[in-house]
Amino acid sequence: MNSFSGYKTFYWSILFLYFSTIFSATYAQTYHTDDKEALRRFLRQASAISGQCNTQQLGLTPTDTSNWSTSEEWVGKVTGLTWNSSSPKRLTYIRWSSSISGNLDMGLCSSLVSLDCSSYFCSLKNLDVSKNTNLYYLYCNGLFSQLDVSKNTKLIQFTCYAKLSGLDLSNNKSLTHLTCSGMPSLDLSNNRSLKELYCYDVETLDLSQNTALTRINCISEKLKNLDLSYNVNLTDVYLGEAIETINVNNCKSLQTLHFEKGSMLKNLDVTNNKNLTSLFIYSSQLTNLDVSQNTALNFLCCSSGLFKISTLPNKPASVASYIYSPQTTLQGGRIDYTQGIDLSSEFSRIINGVTQLTTYSWFDELDNPVSSDLITDNGNGTFTLSPRLSEKTVHCRMKNNHFPDLTLQYTVTINKNNETKMNLPDNIKTSVYLSDGMLHIEGADCETIEIYSLNGKKLYSVPKQDSKISIHTSAWRKSALIVRGSSGWSTKVINQ
């Protein structure tokens, strides 16, 4: 009896041990409870897609969540997760690029090293990483305006595309990469290990303490001035359209300097940047640029600016690609026809001892060529205008073979002249005007020209045998004169 009883006890012990082993194997915890709970809290929330939860955005179906409190099968289906090899496994990396939303708090994930939810599709309402003290990499995007990273002292790389109203980085002394936007100012005085900075919307920026910087990308519409005299290790600089002044004299390692379209930059000195290989200046306020010392330069763009044929930089021998066209149209404003037009500064350009002359072509508002009897080329880049251009706008297109891709345009409007035509037959086109102490009469007919005083006294008579005649008026200064042609016209002029 005792023998049989002992046998039963042994049998049931073996059976219990067997089923215990099977149960333990079936329900062994592969993933840490805290990590799973943190995931469930976030996955339950509504996504950025109407009618869907974050579960659906991250790879789960409603069936996967029906028993997720007692099963771990769902964990392996969640996209973008990396676990370590500990037992139980801890969540170390998260990378989500779907249309997720809600309040993300992964504070239970104490081993989390990297969190990436920086996709354009991410619409997080709040983000709390204050308990993730082992975080080295943080990349985020969302609708939040506040983010506390003061406890994340191990952060090496931090990117935030959300429009933050402020950011305290004083405790993030290990930071080497920073991307942020939305803030008018940024205090980086404690971030002396910073090597790469991408910041947008800033109005002021002090980088005097960030001497380790190698790359800056500040495409801001508000940053006007930037002193880089302390940043001697910089190799790449990209700046926005508002920049007016910049000092890169001490940036001896600089290789790339890029200014965004519409830059307000008026002065730039790159003569000390011997290692510069790429210089991009598009639509700036620069009128001069010296690149003669940049012998390593391979790419140069200075198009859509205020350069002229006379001021465009010479192409350095090292440059493989030089973009200089188009340039902004030169505006001559409004002038009197008696002033003439002086474009002699563009008449010729000498490069490497070779002189190339500029060609000038004139066109009216309808893009028709202007005849030489209306604009006379004096041969040196200056032009005499006919009074018949009164109230007309004309354009000059200049080309020089040193810059074959450029057509530089000059636009000017001629004021209404004060001459008066009287008794002029419709079939007679005659102009009478005063200029530089001379009375000029232009007309196709050969005729006799007579000049009278206002009381009718004849002062002068001369035959006009060509289309134009000029008469000295020094003898009748400060007088009103009547000028008549034998073809039947007359007019009054005031000789000042």
C-alpha cells in the first residue's frame, strides 16, 4: 500500500513538472512588461488618419490586439522596432514614419537609445522623453510647441521639425548635431561639442562658443547678420535670403558657401577662403565679387544679381561650372532726351589681356528695333536721343563675348519734351529742340529755316540741305524765339 502510494506521488510530481514546463514555455515573457505597456498606451490612440488608430498605421489589425495583454505575438508585427538581446528583451530603437498622432510617452522604455518619429506624416500632439535618460538620438515632428530635453544629457543628435516656442539645451553638452525650427533665438553657449547645426526661423544667432562647428544650414527669412569669425573649422555654410552681412575671413577650411535665392547680401569677402570649392549666390544685392584668390573653386554661381558686364567676376581657371546669367535689368529711370544715355562702363572688358567690345541693340516696348535716327550711337557706349522718343520706353541689350551666355538689358523712359509744334502739316515730320547751346531741327525736307524774335524781327536765316541742322543760339540767350520752315511749319522755343 505504501509502495503504491509512493508511486502515485511520484507520478503526479512528474506530471506536474511536465505541464509546468509546457506552460512556462508557452507563456515565457520574451519582451519586457514595461516596454509592451508603453507601446499599448500609444497604439490605442487615434492616428492622423480619420477613423484609424495608431495600431493600423504601425502594422497591426484588430485581431492582433484582441489578446495582446496575454500574448506577445503582436509585438513582432509592430513596424519600426528594434530590441536588445537581454532577457526579457528591452526596446532600444523606434523608427516610425507613418501617419501617427496622439501623445507619445515612452518613459517606461528605460533602455531606449533612439526615437525617430520625424516623418512629415507624423502629427504628434505631445512628446514626453523626460524619463528616457539613455536617449542618444531623438528625431521628432508634430504639432507640439514645447519639448523638455533637459534630462536627456546623453543626447548626441537631436532633430525637431515641430515649431517650438523655445528650447533649453543647456544640459545637452554632448550634442553634436542639432536641427530645429520655429524659435526666434537659440542659446548654444553650452553646446561646445556641436558640429552640425540646421536651424530655421531664427532672428539672432551667436556661435562664438561653438568652435567645433563644421556645417551650418540656417535658411532663415529673418537672420540678417552672422559672425563666423570664431568658427575656424567650418567646411559648409548655407544661409537664407535675409542675410546682409557675414564674416567668413577666419574660415580657412570653408569649402561650400551657399546663399538662398533673394539674398540681401551686399558685401562678401572670400579672399581668405583658399579651400573654397563651391560658391552659390543667387539673386543677391552684390555688385562686385573678387574670386581671384579662390584657386580651388570648382563651381561658381552669381546669377540673377546686380552684376554688369564690367563687374562680373573673371572665371578662375579651376572653375568647371560658371553660372552668371541672367542678371537683373539695369534701370535707367526717367530722363530728358537732351541728357543722352551713357553706357560706356560696359563698352569693353579686358580679361587675361584679351579685350572684347560690347554690342548694343535698342528695342522699343513692342520689342521692335529702334532706328538709328532715333538713337544715335556715338561709338563709345554713349548715345544721343531724338526728341521723337518723347514719352517712350526703350531697352538696350548688351552682349560681350567674354560672357557669351549673358544678355544684359538696360531700360529707360524718355520724359515728355517741352517743344511745341504749330501749323505743322500732317505729312511733315519735323522736330525742333534745344540742347547744349544749340538749336536742332530734324526733318526730311530740304528747306529754309528762319528764326524770329517775338516782336517779329528776323534774326537768322539758313538753308537746311540735310535731314538735320544745328544752329548756335548763344547770341539769343534768355529769349523766346519763333522758328519757321519754308515748308509751312512754325514753333516757339525758349532759349535759356
